[in-house]
Amino acid sequence: MKVYKFGGASVKDAEGIKNVANILNASKNEKVLVVISALGKTTNALENVVSAIANRTGQSGDFLAEIKQYHLDILLDLQMNSSLAIQNEIENLFLELDCIAEHGFEGQSYDFIYDQVVTFGELLSTKIVSYFLLGEGIKNQWIDSRNFIITDARHRDARVKWVDCEHMIGKRLKPLAEKNLIITQGFMGKGPSGETTTLGREGSDYSAAIFTYCLDAESLTIWKDVDGLMNADPRKFEDAQLISEISYRDTIELAYYGASVIHPKTMQPLKAKEIPLRVKSFLNPKKKGTLVHKNAAQLETACFIHKENQMLISCRTKDFTFIVEDQLSQILSILAKEKLHVGIMQNSALSFMVTTDNRQNKDEIIAELEDAGFRPELKSNLQMLMVYNSSKMPESLKGKTILMHQQTDSSAHYLYE
Ligand code: ASP
Ligand code: MG
């Protein structure tokens, strides 16, 4: 059995969905489970709906109408507008969303509401793809991934309950997947009270890896709009090269530090069972792409990962006491509570510096650190360049103010303005 994952970019319009059908047609003789993200930028659009609901701005109706129109236009382009079944499905999902927007979830946290709302993107996309495939004669079964991806209640960044997933996927889903092509959602799961949870933005790769692991599938293929894993983002680096084979370890390092091609958590389940991962272009499915597997040699090519919207948090103590273990654990637990993902860290006797992605609620973070007895300073909109497999400072950094530099045997990080 194989698992395929298609991201939002691969299904952003009718052409994309037809392309998915072609790829699945070419895999007709295989047993495949397909994980699909929300269409195009739907998740971003739904995030705006969540803000409007939470802040009661009165705009959620307009935002939802736009999202609905986008999906209806795609149905029209796919000539599915005469199919009553899919029209009803879409109408019902938007009816549910409208009801949520009107009555909200009184007393629930922002993160809880977020998970209940944004996951409609995945429900909509998988319904559309599933019905389209049926119309094209590609028999398939739509399933709700929440019944199989079981998580804790940590909304927007839920942790997977592996034993439950293995049971549900291995025992309940596998027999179905042996018989039918399965179409399901990425990104979402089910928490302890039956509520919807999510695995973090771009988490569909991770969902696909969970299914792959629990099904004992022979491989996972992530279909992308690039030819595979590159040593740098081709939109930013002119001579970016394709990496044709790479080890789990090198891939984990690159993904962790922000190679946006793969969600960082994806590799762990695959590595645990040494299941190969293919990253392939959905535009050129005949091209080989990248193969991540256990026999790949250690990567020698230098890799460059550039990230914008970085934030530097610097903390000193108010009374010049040292920043040692207790203070460090206090600071880090505040960051963990805020669900900030730490990039690199550095400490001296009196200060601690850590990088994370930009955050809008900067003032709240500052206030929390001040309450805990620190003198924090936050700088946003910085850039980070991570260089893997080379200790030479890249030419592009010459003349830049480097705020933090960290060097290990395999990588160097440069934070700059
Ligand atoms: N649709 C979700 C997102 O855009 C999940 C994913 O694409 O992996 O973050
Ligand atoms: Mg997406």
C-alpha cells in the first residue's frame, strides 16, 4: 500500500484537481490512501474568519461568502455544478460554518474555535476531490480523518496518541484501504472530548506520515509544485539544485530549520519504520524527484535555508542575578505556553537570547516575561539564514548586521536585520 499527499497548491484550481485525477489514474493498480489539504489558500482565508468570529468584527459572513464562491467556482470549472450530491455537501458544510459564525463557541478559547473552523477547508476539498474522482470513474471512499488521527487537546498543535492511532488505522482503516482508494484530510484530528484538533499549520505532511506508519505502507509520496527537495529555495537562490537522494537525518535537520518543502514532524514516523519518502512534482510526475531512504549517503552539498519574519527575544534579569537553570526553565516554559517554536538559543551569565517566528501578541509575551522577573526585549521582522554543510559565510551576508551567529559541526545560523 502507498500513501500520497497533495498540498493546497496542487489543488488550488480545477486544473489541479484534474491533475490529481490523472496521477491517481496512473496508479490504478496500486492500493493508495490519499491525504489532501484545503484548496489553495483556503486555510489562510478561514483564519480570517476565526479572527472575525473571536473579535466579533461582524465580517465573518463576508469572508465566508468569498470562500464559498471560490469553492463554487471550482465546482463550476469542474462541470460538477449539476451534481446535486456535491452541491448539497458543500451547502451543508457552509451552513454549519454560518451557524458557528453566528453562535460561536461561547466561553471557548481562541485556539479551540480555530480548530473547529479552519478544518472545514479540508472537509470541503476532500469532498470535492472525492466526488470529482467518482465522476471520472475513479472509485474511492471518502473518510473523516478525525476518526483515525487521535490526539490530545492541545489545540493548534495537537500531539498524536500513537497507540490509539495504530489501533484505529491498523485495525479499522486498513481493511478498507486494502479494498478501496481512500480520500481523506490532512491536518486534522480528534481530541479527548471528540472535538476537532489540528496538528499545526502545514501539518498534512505529518498526517500522511502517521497514516503511512500505522498502515505499514511501503512508501509515502508528497506531491509538490517543485521537482523535489532542493539545496535552497529556487525562488530565492539562482543556482538551487535538486537533491536526488537524502538520508532521514539530513532531511530532519533541513525540515526542522525551515526547508518549507516538508513539515518537520513528518520524518520521525517514517524513520522509525524506515519507510521511504518520495517528494515529487505534481506538474512533472514522470520526473524522479527526491528519495529519502535509509541507504542514502550523508549529504555533502551545502544547503541554504532562508526565513523571514523572525523574532529575537532577549532576556536579562532585573537585578543582575545570573541567568541559570531556574531562570532558563522559567523563560522556556513561558515560550512553550505561548506555543512559540524556538529556533536557536544562546546564553551568557546575564542574558538569554532565543529566536522564534514573529508573533502579533508581542506585548503579552513581554508582559509575561516581565511578570516573571525579567527585562525582555523583542525585535521582530528579522531574517535567518541557515547554512548546512558549509562553514563559509555566504557572500549575500556581507555588509549585513548579524545579531546572532551560531556554528555547529554541520550547520551555521545567521540572524540579521
Ligand atoms: N491546510 C493546512 C494549512 O494550510 C494544512 C496543510 O496544508 O498542510 O496549513
Ligand atoms: Mg494548506
